[in-house]
Amino acid sequence: MQDLNDMYYFAEVAERGGFAAAGRALGIPKSRLSRRISELESRLGARLLQRTTRQLSLTDAGRLFLQHCLTVREAAQAGHDAVTQVQSEPRGLLRVTCPVTLAQTVLGELMPLYLQRCPEVRVQMEVNNRPVNVVEEGVDIALRVRSSLDDSASLVVKRLDVARQVLVASPQLLERQGTPITLQELAQMDSIASSSQDGQASWELVGPHGAPQTVRHSPRYVVDDLLTLKFAALAGTGVGMLPDYMCHEEMADGRLLRVLPLWSPPQGIVHAVFATRRGLAPSVRSFLDFLGETMPGRNSLAASAG
């Protein structure tokens, strides 16, 4: 079988009218190019070029062979163009993991828009709050909401937005137990929480002057689902901490009220984690760009870890 590189070299020499011009175009020394063509002629057992001191011309065999070389070159270029197109257009399967509340709000609204923008991409999204090993589990992008950015030498992190939480209570609860003015009063109220240990839970709060405080309380009701927790807050079961997007309407119409509004939890950082920037697939890059465009500043940001 012929060396396809030699066929490509021969086509360049023939079309450019000489070894010097072809060598400059290919970035190959003229002497090396001449030797490759001579070796090609030896393998074919036919002279392809008539060499004189002033010009280069094709023999009959050379003209015939050139047609095949041009076909090979055009096919190679077409293959290159096809791969370039595949590499430049988002397509294929994109594997994403996402915390529950972020998926139920922000991503639930945004994903159809992304899929419309990139019709050749298929998305497989796993919704859970467990820590995900991006590399070992073959995940393209893991979305996370945490108090600090992930720090790993093998992972790349893209910051997307911030998530806020608020302390809320129903008017009925405040009528029954009074509106707290201090953190000590807050700790004595009925409360609800998403987790506890030995019957105790805590809220990490930051005051108006940036001073952090930990408020320990004994929740009457512990449930690890934020929507269920909101139902309990609405029913007056206790003071609870919720993502602001989950209770925006309830606070607007007075069914839930902010408690100690000068105190709030530290903001969570919404970010994407992926394996590497080198050779990033177009689908991954397009999804990261899309989130960077559409997510910042949105009210519906979830505040649960993933």
C-alpha cells in the first residue's frame, strides 16, 4: 500500500510547479521532499516527473497518478473538516449531577432552554445531595452549592452564583411565642430543622457587623426535605431556615415572616466542578457557558449541598 503522505506531497509538488514552492507550503526542506518523491517513483516503478534545470513537468504516468492523489487529498480534507465540525458543535451525551433543590428550581427551568439551544446534545442528569466523585463516576459536570469552593488539584471549578437562606416563621407562631429580638430568645422558640444530632441542631448566623454566631436549638421536627420543612413552617410548627427562593411568595403575601432580619446564614457558592480544561468537549463547554450566562442573579437559587 502506498504511503498516503507521499501521495499528498506529490500533489503539492505537481500543483505548485516545483519542490521549492511545495516545500515552503508544507514546511519541509526541498531536499527531503525531492528524496520522498524519488522513493515514491521507485516503489511505483515509473517516473512521475520530468526534471530539468528550469522546469518540472508531469509524465503521462504522473498525470494519471496525480488524479488519484488529488482524490485522496480531498477525502482527507473532508475527513478533517468533518471532525472539526463535530468538535466545534455541541453534541452527544452530557452527564450532570445536581443537588435536589437546585434541580427542582433553577435547572428545572433552564434545562429546556439549553436543550433548545443545543439540539444535538443529550443530557443525563442525576439529582441527589450526596458527594459525587467526578472522575471515578464518569460525570462531566457536578453542580454544587457550598460555603466554600472545592479545592482539588485534579478538578476545575467555575463559580456561577450565590445562594441565600433566611430564617422564617408563620405569623401564628410569632403571635403564640412572640417575635424574638435577640439570639437567646430565638434559641428558646419552637424550631424545625433539616438535620440534628442527639436532638440538637444549630444555625450559623452572621450579624450586621459581620460577627458570626452559632445558635443552638432543639428542633421539634426534623425532616431532610426542604419542601416538607416549608410546609411545617407555614403551619406554625417552628422557626426554620429556608432558601429565599422557596419562600419568596409566602413572604410577599405575609404567610411567612423574616425572623431577626439583621442576622443571616453565610451565603452559599453555586459552582460547577469538572475534570479538566484541556480538550474540553463542546457539549461541556457550551453547558458551562450557558450556566454562566443564565444563572447569575436569579432569585431561584437553591441552597442545598451536593
